[in-house]
Amino acid sequence: MTAPTLVSLFSGAGGLDLGLEMAGFDTVSVTDMDADCIKTLQASQEARIPIPGWDGRTFLERANILHARVEELRPEDLRRSGDRRRVPDLMAGGPPCQPFSSSGKLLSVVDPRGRLFEDFVRLAEGLRPRVILFENVRGLVTAPGPTGVPGEALSLVKGSFEDIGYATRFALLNAADFGAPQRRVRMFMLASRSCGLPGFPESTHSDGPVSSLFGSLASWVTLGEFLATQPPPEPAEVVQPSAELARSLASVREGSGLKSPGAREATRPGGHWGYKQGTFVADLSRPARTVTAATTQDWIREHHGRLRRLTWRECAGLQGFPDGWRFSGNLASKYRQIGNAVPSVFGLVLGRAVLAALSTSGRSRPTSAPLPPSFREAIAYTQRERSRNGESRRRAAELLAAGADLRTVKGLGSAEPRSRDPRTEAP
């Protein structure tokens, strides 16, 4: 039988595609504009790394790896030579998340990167894949659109795919709920135009064992359990804190970090604190926090009390990359590629859901599912919160633009809100 085909956009180092291939997809093309990501994909393809559970198959075995900006791609570039008319079974990918991330400036569609989903839509309209898998950070749920209204960006994305004939379904998923040793929440859209609209998979793990009439859920896989399966880090890759920082972190309990004072706002007169970057000590009894694209990963307190950062190899394992994946570039680039990737477990469980939907077809077109209640609640909350703190933020932004001292601005408000824990997207 011919394997279902996959076209991947914004592929990065290939995290999502790894999972989709483990689910059974045959990758036709992968694309990215980042030179180091392309070198990583090419080197890993050449390494012929076996796909677990698929005898004789290797990752990206027949994939065409394209180094190009998505704005310059044409639908025909994404098909195999000699296979110009076949409709892909799945198109997957996620445009840059920085415009919608709480750790960025939250510029949304004002940031040119926030409009790259339009090229995703353009290519989907040309290729007409049977199913689309679109992902991004959960900040997209409440991100403002062209008129500044929270939730407008998501409506724009949803409407754009529906305008070209696709029914849509949205959800937030946590990688830890599917057995990954990392609490990483992403927003996903599944869309179809002819086959049944895929449903999202049920969780297999939870924060503590759960039993019901429908079965039981395993406990989350902890960071400590994951590290116990890994080889000792290479001495050259071990980063320890300076003597001064080590003294500051000595009294910090696991699962916490050094706090920085935040800006005051109308509803937060005492400030809007967060953790100082690079000062969080990981809790080994829980899944890791979200792996970021920076070298300043969380500290690990080893059994003898020594502190060290998570290495890039450990971060790659937390994301689900196999041991032999050939990351190219310098250390900062490796961390960036790994942190920007989508955990492969998402590709595996969502790929299986898509395969189930591809086996069904109806005489009528599928219809879009309503947005989840949690989405609507989050949008309503953000609208209320911004109405209360919006004026102080506007004043702060104007002062910063005029060259005011940051300490002065912190007494008035911040240009944009920050989460209490910008290093994690999970609850």
C-alpha cells in the first residue's frame, strides 16, 4: 500500500515531522528559511536514522528538503517530480510563534511574521491537501488582530482556512498529557475539506494517576525519570553557575527561581513579577518546563548539590528527537533549533488521528466545530484585563518610546503583560 503523504511547512529541525513519520506518513517535502535547520535536516536524512516500529524505513527518507522563504514557494515546488497532480494527504506546520508568544513582544499580526500564515493558506489553496495540521503557541488564542481586539487574530486564521473550503477544529494540547517528559502547551488546528474532520486524541497521562470507567491514565513522566535514562553529559557541555549566582540560587527551592519586580498596573498595584531569565531551578519530580530557544535553560540540582544547566542534548531528548539527530550550527543555534521545535509526540498522536479521519469520507462536506469553551473564556478574560490595564500600558509604551528610564516606567505600567512564568506555557 502507498503510504499517506505529508508536505511540511516551517519545518525547523523537524520535530513535528518526526512524529508524523512515526505515525506512518511519507514526507514529500520539508521547507524552512533557516540555513542551520536545513543543514540539520539534510545531515539527519543522510544519517539514515531508523523510524521506530517501521522496519526498513528511515526518517525523511524520500523527502525533498527545500531551503526557501515561504513567501517564494509555489504549490508545484512542494510536489515530487513526476507526481505533479497527486493531492497531499496532509499539510502540516506552524508559522513563527514569536508574534503571539508571551515571552515576545506580542505584536501579533502587526509583526510581518504574524502574517506568514497567509502563505500557508495560499499554498494550501494551491495544493488542496485532504487534511491540514496547523500549530502555534497558545498565545494565538487571545492575540489581537488588525483592530487590536483580543481573539481577532485567531478568527482571522480560522476564517482564512474556512474561506478556501476547509472545516476547522481547535484545541490546546499539553505534551506531558501524552507521555512527554515536558510540560509544553501548543495550540492546534485540524482541518479537512472532504474526509471526516479529525478529532483530537484523548490524554494518556495526567498530573497524578486517574482511573475511571473508561480506563486509567498514567502519571506524567518526570524530568528526573527522563534524566535517569540519559547518559552522563559530556564534560565540555556542562555549564555551572558563577560563584555569585550559585550563592543566590543556594536557597532557591526546586520548582522556583529568582524573582524580578514587574511593572505596576491598575489591577496589580504591587507589581507584575516574573522569574529572572536563567535563574530557575527545575523540579525533578515533575515534567520539565517548556524548553526554550535560548542557552539559558533551567538549572538541575544534582544529588550532591551541584547545579548545572540542561544540556542541548538533554533538551533535544525532551523534545523527542532521536539520539542520532544531526544538529548543525554553533551551540546557540542548536538550542534555538531545539527550543523552536514541536515535540515529536504531538506529531505521533495527531498523525494517528489524521490517519483515522483519512479512512472516512462522506457525501457532504464536513462542518467546522465551535471554538472550545476554554478559548472563549480566555478571550473574554483578556478583553476585560486589557480594558483595565490598557491605559497604563499605553502610557508606559509612550514613555519608553520617548526615552524614559525603565525604572520610571515600571512605576506606571508595562507596554505589554508578562506571565508570571514566561519560561513555561503549561499550567
